[in-house]
Amino acid sequence: MGLIARQVEADGIPTLSMSSALSITRAVNPPRAAFLDYPLGHTAGKPRDVVLQREIVAAALAAVEELDRPGAVKILPWRWSDDDEWKREAMLGGDARTERSAEPVYQSETDRRLAQDRGGCPTCVFL
């Protein structure tokens, strides 16, 4: 993603990468990034916690103006839990994310109905 972000920036469009893998983000060196120390797949927060998700995304977007040197990373302050035991489980237990499918998955029944009423999810494209 860093290569894509650098090209988009070269075309005059600011970018921000959100990451849950700090060492990879630093190695890829996107123009600017926000890091959240959460398990992979949860870069914008905990499932179904809309308030927290909005706070995280707002703080990440603020980094577009705050970070003034290429490759800078804003470390977001939220913690997945009171301790870091989840990291041990993630390293030893493998990928515990929800199984992927070709069908859209909505955060709530209301979201599913709204998308359905609008003719489906316009960003969901399946080959």
C-alpha cells in the first residue's frame, strides 16, 4: 500500500494508511500512517462499537494535517484490552478473524436493510 499511497500523493491527493502492523508499516513507509495496536483485521476498532470506531477514524484522519514529514506514523492511544495477552494468543493461535465469504456482511440488520433498499452495496464487487 505504501507504493500506491506514494503515487497517489505524487498526483496531489493526500493519503493516510491505517495499520495494525507497525513494523510492516514502517518498512513499507507510506507518506503518513495511523497505527492502532489492535489485532489484524480490526484497524478501525472493535466490531459493533460504532462510537469507538468513529473516534478512531476521526483521530486517524486528523493525522493528515498533524503529520508533517514523509513516513511519519501517528500512534493511536486505544488499547484492545487491559493487558497484552491477546498478542500471545494471536501469535500462537493463528488467525481468529471471521471466515470470509463472497456475500456482503453488514454490521447490523439496519445497515443490511439500508443497503438493500438502495439496490445493494455499491462497493461490493464480486467476480
